[in-house]
Amino acid sequence: MKKHLWIILLALLPVLLAAQSLNDGYMFPGDETWEDPVYPVTNTPKFGLAGILGTLMADGTAYTQLRIKPEMSIWKVGIGLDLDLLINGAGQLRQQDWDNWKDILGKVLYLRFADRSDSLYFKVGSIPDYTLGHGLIFDDYSNMLRYPDYRPLGGYVGANTNSFGFGFEFYTHDISKNEVIAARASFEPLQILKLPLLKKLRLGLNVGADRNPYGKYPDSDHDGYPDVYDKFPQDKKAWLDTDDDGVADNVDIDLNGNSILDDPALNPYVNEVFPNIANIYPDYPFDTAVYPDSAARYVDNPSLWIYSLDYDLPLIKSGDFSLSNYAEFAVMEHYGSGLIFPGLAARVGIFDLKLEMRSFGARFLPSYFNNLYDEQRCQSVVTVSKEDGHRSYFLNTKQALLAEVKPGLGWFGYLKGNIGRIGYLKVAYQDLYGDELKHGKSLWGKLTIMPGRLPKLKEASLYYAQTDVDKVDWKNLRCVNAEISSRLVYGYSDNLNLVLKYSEYYSDLNADGLILGRDEVVEAVNFGVEFQL
């Protein structure tokens, strides 16, 4: 089998050496463009082929990756596929990527019609950077955070009309679940008056929701215990196994596996097997050091809904200079509210700038649905008692953090500079102040260099962020709300690049506030060949 695979790879090599470069985006707040991307309308089919041959870590296993991304567009229709073949050290294809209809649909990178400025448009597939309004609800939310282990088929559909500029849009992160959803309606109420400046005023109404934060973790047997810590995910009558002997705790007479019969007062199942045994044998040396694991059961879904109203008013747009004013007010149902006012956005030559005044009430987090949300929405936590060693399993949601968020007042700033072919820099910072405020600071930064003196080195990028923290911690760069990404691109030939990519974010598995050990670091390393055709 392995020999045959290498023959296939060698046969494909001429194609691989001719392919198009893959460009990976970095999620960045405030980076939405003023003009939505416009796709060219073509009467004849346009084809493209991109791909990579290299290595990839998935589920803790190293794979050889052959990834091919063909694309085709004609008229207003475009389709892209992502055919990802992961082959382990034994030459075997990773089967879980191909064994059901959802996996097959997951090979569709996108299917689109028109663009977001058209009268009717839609896109289905992977959407790595969804922003709603001015970002108080959704800001660069990605449904690809856990790719390739999880490949949701998301999508949006919308329309724009000539009647007062009315438009609407609906979004879902996964059409098979519809848990993280959004909608927007906007219009230009003063368009008919033809007043200078004011006729361009656009009002927008937005809604975003997570209908089931626990949905991150499947519950196959629907017993209320998620598979991530359910030791018997296919049996709704069993869930824990403290001694890992294959016998469920609720039908085990020796919970800690020391071959001593448990005290019936501590393990009621002993009385079911040996009725009234404690009275019959009062001197029997029962095990009294019984500390079974415990697990939280979840039946009700704590949905979260956020609503906002925004406006945008273009003031100046002339050559290389643009200026607009905007604001947004958002309310979290059953929680708090937040306001951006005033907001100013400018484009001056090679620089894009934003400056916002922000005022947030108690129990409100801005940009709640950000690019890390799919990880933060819910995390599986296990704590171990220092006294008796028993384990407690439960889920921790981002929504639960809202109860401890205090009011804050401050500002948000954004700067992007694009210096020709040399490189560009992006920096964004949020600084909020308030009594007992613990989540008011955020920092995002990306530096990309395309060094002209080293012609073979096409790109060197570094991205780092800490969001919603008490203070930016430079001593402990690895923290729960941090992420880091880097990318090196070496030009081997005109149409062939060698690429090294690394990224990591963090999961606080024991809820101690620290990131310690490899188990709490979610990392991805990818080295391979980019090509273009």
C-alpha cells in the first residue's frame, strides 16, 4: 500500500510543481474592508489549482499531507474544493475524513454566487472571517478554527435592493446544526432626500446567537454527559468509570479498583448485589476510602442572544483619503450592553486607521464571537482533588464569564500600514478602565516582511494576540486568551514555494488560570510545498 501511494505522489508531482500559492489569512479586529470584495464576472470558465504537499499534525498524530484545492468560476458562480489526503506512517489514509456524507460535503471549500454588493448573493462552505456591523457582536469569527478535525459547512445568503438601499443577510456557522447564527438588515432612510452627506447614512439592525454552547462537544447517547468525558458514549445508562476497568461506576462494587468490597454506605450498588450485607457481616473490612469520580450532566442549553443597532456615515472619499463616522449599540439578552460612539475610520495613503470610544456595562464583552470563539464557547475541564484524588468533570462556557465582567470605559485603536512590496504592519489595542474590571485589555499585532535583499525569502510573518484580559502579560505569553501564528515562505522557483507554518492557542483543562504542559497547548505545525498553475 505504501509503495503504491508513493507511486501516485510521484505521478502527481508534475502537477504539484505547477500550482498556485495558498494564502492563509490572519484574523484581525477592525480589518474589515470598506468595500466588499467584488468577484469578476466571466462568460468563459476560469480554472485554478492550488495545493500543498507536506506534513500535518492532527489528533496528536503526524501525517503526510497531500492537499489539492481546485477552483472554478463562470459568470457569477464560483466553486472551490479542498481535497485533503492525510496519510500516516504506515501509508494508510485517515479514514475518518471520508466515512460519511458530512465528510464528503466538508470537501467543498466554498460554493458562491455573486458577491455581497450584488442584488442577490450567497456563499456556502468555509468562512474564516465573518464580521457583523462594526464588530460589537461578530468580529472576524471563523468556522475553521478546528480544521481539519472539524469541517463545518457554514454559509450566508443576502440581498440588496434599490428601495432605500434596503439589504439583509443571514449567516450560520454550520448548516447541519445552526447553533452559531447571525442576521442583519440595513437601509438608507434619508436616501430620497438627496441631502449632502446625510443621504449616505446607513442604519443597520443585527442579531447574533449561540443557541447551544455545549454543542461543541457531541453527546452520542443523549444522556446529558458529553462524549468528551463520558466513558460509555454509546450507553445512556452508564457514563463514569473511576478505576478504568471497563465497568461503569453505577454497576461496580469496587469503584477504586483495589479489590476490596466498597462500603455499602458509600457505594449503594453493593447493597443491590449483596442485600443487607453490612448487617449480615458487621465486621467485614469494607473499603471506606471510596472517592468516585463525579461529572456534571447537561440537559438544558444556555443559549445566548445579542442584538445591536449601528450606523455608518461616509464623510469624505477622495483619492487616497477617506473618512467615515460610525457607531454601534449592542445588548446581550439577560446580561449587559455596550456602546461604540463615536467611531472614526480613515484611509490616508498607505495607512488605514480606526479610533473608537467604547463604553461597556457590567456583564458585557465586545466582539463576543471572535476568531477564537469556537474554542472558547465551551471547554471540557477536569479537576483532581489533592485530598482524595477523585476527579470532577464539567464544562466551562464563555457565557459563564459574563457574570464577573465589570463596567468599563475606554478606547480602541487600529493601524495598518502597507509599505509596497517590503511588508506591512497591523496593530490594534483596546484599553478599558473601570472598578474591578478584569477583561478590559486586548492587543493584536501582526508583522509581515517581504525582504527584497533576500529574493528567495518571499514572506516572514508573525501574529500574536491577547484578548479580554486583565492586563497584557508579557512574562507569560501563553495564556488562555492568547494565540500565536507564524509563516515562512521560501521561493524555490517561480511557481513553487516551500512553506513552514506554525500556530498555537490554549485550553485551560484544569481551570487553574495557567497554561502548563503540552496537553493545554493546541498547536499545528505544517511544512510543505505550495504551488500554482
